[in-house]
Amino acid sequence: MASSAPGPDPSAPQQPGLTFGGYAEPVGIAGETFMRRAIARVIDVVVHIVISLIAGFVFGIILGFALLASGRQMTPAIVAQLQAMTISSFALAMLGYVLFSALQEATHGSTVGKLCLGMTVVQSDGSPCRFVPAVKRSIAYYWDSLFFGLIGYLQMKKTPKEQRYGDLWADTIVCARSAVQPQNLRGPGRFIAGLALAAMVDSAMIMLGLLLKM
């Protein structure tokens, strides 16, 4: 009489499964808390402000040389014109910040702030964050950050993986890098490349906004 094959041992540790893309499923992966993500965001905003100041300084130098070449000078009226806030410059600054965050997350998974706190963004299946989802969550940040982040905070408390509206829309999770399977992590070279690309695009948006004021 043939004996039946023994079933799986329920006490044995479970191994992560694989998705169609070959990535490990984030079994039991925990999302990062609101406070840690807020600290990372503050760091990112500071970096963005520094990039904006540098971009404005470089634009001022280029404009000064252009004025000198045409026989004109930098006058208080021109300075006031550059400092004035317009709809186009505001929109371009917002777009620049969206791309600043999205390019870093799509290239490496972490912005400067997230990397400082050992965090990264992954898709809900554990695969690296892709560009379109990164853009989606970056756009949705402007909704999640309303009322000093209260909108995002309340939503995060409703989800087991601390996902704000942007994460739900983009199907992403912000988690500790140590919780991600090694094959899904990206190295320092991609971080540097992503930061450099993000800084250039962010600077270009700032300069374009200043140019449209002229």
C-alpha cells in the first residue's frame, strides 16, 4: 500500500516567493513611520532649496554677462522682476521638485533624505521603484502634505504598511533598505547618477522659470 507524501511542516520558516519579474515578494515587510519620513522630507527640501539657490546664482551670472554683451546693466528693476513670483515660475518650481524626487527614486530608490535614514521606495511586490510610479507618488505628495502632512498621516494610519495616498496610487512602499531583498537594491553608483540627473533637471526648471520672467 503506497504511503502518502508528508505535507509541509507549518513550523518551518517560509521563503519569499517570486513574482513574474523574478523579484522576491516582500513577505512581512514593514513600512516606515510618518515621523521618519517627515525628517527625510525635510532633508530633501533643504537639498532642493540649495539647488534652487545655486541655479539662481548661475542664472544671474549668465544674465549679467548677457546684459554686458548687449551694452546694458543689471538694474534694480531687473532684479525685482526676477524676484517676483509668477504662475509660470511657481508651476515650474513645483514640477522641478516632482522630478527631483521621482528621478532619484526611479534611479536608485532613495532620495538624499531617505538614504540618510536608511530608507528606500519599492513597488508593493518588492521590485525597485519605476519611473512612472515615482512620478505619481511625487505628484500626490502635494495632496498628502496638506495641513502640515495631516492628510498623509491619517491615511498612513489606515494601512498596514504605512502607505500615504501617493503610495497607494503608485503601488509603492517606503521601507528600510535592510528589509529589501539584496537583488532589488541599487548601488551607490546609481544613487550618484540619479542625484546628478535630478539636480540638473531641477536646476533647469528653476532657470526656465526665471527666463520666462524676462
